[in-house]
Amino acid sequence: MKGQLYLVPSTLGDFNTISQAIPTYNIEVIHHLTIFIVENVRTARRFISKTKHPVPIDEMTFFELGKHTPVDQVLNYLEPVVTGKDIGLLSEAGTPCIADPGAIIVSMAHKKGIEVIPLVGPNSIILALMASGFNGQNFSFHGYLPVDKGELNRKIKELESAIYKKDQTQIFIETPFRNKQMLSNLLNICNQSTSLCVAVNLTLPDQQIISKTIRGWKTTNIDLHKKPAVFLLYK
């Protein structure tokens, strides 16, 4: 009998009390697992240790899955499931497979007839949309926007156009050390009446969620430096 693949959310940052963001049932599932597919082994070990797992961390098995992991290596990660063992796919932050490289494992699991079980947990993209006041019935997530300045400017204009043509909220993220530059680009390129929400350090004690027009943002201060942020545009 085949095992199951659990999609295990993690916290969006370091928590003193893990129960603030992770349901009790998830902890029970994590304590049942000793094999994990993770984006970063060190971060995963730290998170699992905080759940007070009954098995010593050094006796667990971790398969690392990053965006540069060779596909032929990934093919072997589900072998324990085929032989009857359950595995957890653990996100670096938030929920697996959303702005996360885990989708390749889930796709493989479906092809092998392995049951996939998603667990409830924090997702910065959905939390930001919920708190933005923008259209939650029609939205599009774009991941990271282009780094090249010309391509970035064109993409921002394209997203802003979609807001008005499709009545659609546009959502994207940025590498934390480029957050301030992204905000500056948005303020320079977008129409004064376009609305922008910036959600920073969601679920953490210093979280900030601010929705204003571009005009309003020009007189607003927010600390974005090296902090995870989600950007949302709407009309």
C-alpha cells in the first residue's frame, strides 16, 4: 500500500509560539512524519524542532528541493511513498507550491497515483488579498516581476492596464532587498488614482498592511528593507 504526500505549511517567519499560525492538527501530522522534502534543510529542521517533534531531528530524512535541483535527482524523492511511507512536502515559508518550487513533486505524485493531502496554513498572498480591500473575486498572481528596468516598467504598465480592463486585482512579490526600489517604480509609473496595497511581514508582530492610492503613497512612510512583502494593485 502506498503512503501519502502531505503538503505542510510553515510559519511566515520566526514565531515564539508556533500555535499562532499553525493548526494543532498540522502538528499532529508533522509528528507522524520522519521524511520531508524541503526547500532549505536548515530552515526546515528549525521549524520542525519548534513543533517539539518526538523523533530526534538527526534521525529524520530530508530531501532538498530548490529551483536548481536536477530533475533526475527529484525523481527519487517519492520512492519511500511508493513503498508505503508517508512524506511531508514542507514549504520554506507559508504554503507549499504557491510561489514555491514544490509543484513538481505534487505533479509526480499524481502521475504515480499517490494521494496528495494539503494542510491548512498561512499564505502571504491570500492573507494580503484578504486584507487589501481589493477585488477578491477576480485576481491574478504574477510571482516575481522582471529585474531588467525596461521590462519591469512595461510589465507594471501591463498590470495596471489589466486592472481597468478586467476589473482584476494584480498581485506580485519582490526579493526583500529590492522592495524599496519596487515601491519607487510603482509610484513613478502608475496613475495617481490607482490603488496600491503593500503587506509586510504578515502574521509577525511588526506586520504592516497599507492600502492607498499612488497619490497617497507619496506621503507615506513604510519600512520595507529586507522584509518579505506582497504588492497588490487595483483601481
